[in-house]
Amino acid sequence: MHSRAAPDGRPWGCKIRSLYRHVKQVVGDRSGTRRRGYRKWRLAGIFRAMLDEIIGKLEAEVERLQYELTVELPDRIRAAVELGDLRENADYKSALERQQFVQARLNQLTARLRELSNIDVSSIPRDRVGFGSWVKVRNIGSGDEHEYTIVAGDFMDLDAGHISLASPLARGLLGAREGDQVEVSLPAGPRTFKIEQLRTLPSMLDEKA
């Protein structure tokens, strides 16, 4: 009894087994791509959730401070005024100082909320400095090298080399590519830095995927 062969002369059993292996490989590759895509989406979602958590905490603090500024402190000031001579009134001075502090803190929180609300993890560039980027920079003037990670101010860890997205240094580095030289206006004066190495948040998500 002769085994039936395919048109190319190979037994049909070999052809089917070869086709099966090919299909399995293709399906497996596609499945892996879907898994990698899911992990990237999930990691991006984690970063977004972290930002949302910060925003929620800041909004709660804003609400509490606004109540203190508009209700509690006016009551304290009125009560202190009723005591008489304001020049020697410690309660009055304390309430005014607290009022100034609360107003300054509210201004700071409002600016921070505006900054965080503008962060879109999905639109962060892959090849330019942005939120979440790790950069190694060289000070052209002194030759010193430093490594920084650009984060939201509420997650800053100075020992880990974190700098706030709102800091003068981070603002000066934003948008730069690896190899670029940028002039940054710092409180101590302008400085020129070269971006020696750059790892952006999207590239790090790819590495973890």
C-alpha cells in the first residue's frame, strides 16, 4: 500500500505537521504581542492611577484649606478683634500669619494641580525628556555629571536623584533629546548641560513589558 503524497512529493502527514507547527508559532507570537500590549497598557494605567491618587489628595487638602481660609480664620480674627488692642494681641497676629500661610499654600496647590492635570502618560514622547524620564547630564562648564529622574513633586526622593517636573532644571531639560545641549536658567545663574543618556517612560514600559 502506497502512502499518498502532496503535489511537492512530500507525504501529507509531514505537510500537516509542518503547517501545524507554523500556525502554532504564529498564534503564539500574536498572543505574546497581545500580552505585551496588555502589560504596557496596564503599566501606563498604574502611572495614571498614581497621578490620580496624588490629585485626589491635593484636592482634599485644597478643600480643607479653603474652609479654614473662608470660615475658621475669619472667626478667629473677629474673636481676636473683640479682645481689644490689636498691637498686643497675640491671637490676632497668629491668625493673620496663619491666613497668609494658608493662602500661599493654596496658591502652591493650585499650581501643582494644574501641572499634574496636564500630564498625559499616553502622549509622552519616546525620544525626548518628559515626565518619568531618567537622564544623565553633564555640566558643560564644570564637567560634572549627574543623574536625575523627573517626577511629580509629591513622589520626590532626593536621595534617589528625583527632581520635580515643576523645578527650573526639569523645565529646562523638557523636550531635549539624547546628545542635545541645553541652557537652563537656574537660581544660581544659567548653566549649559549635555544630555549624555536618556531613558523615557515609554521606553522603560517597553523594557518591563
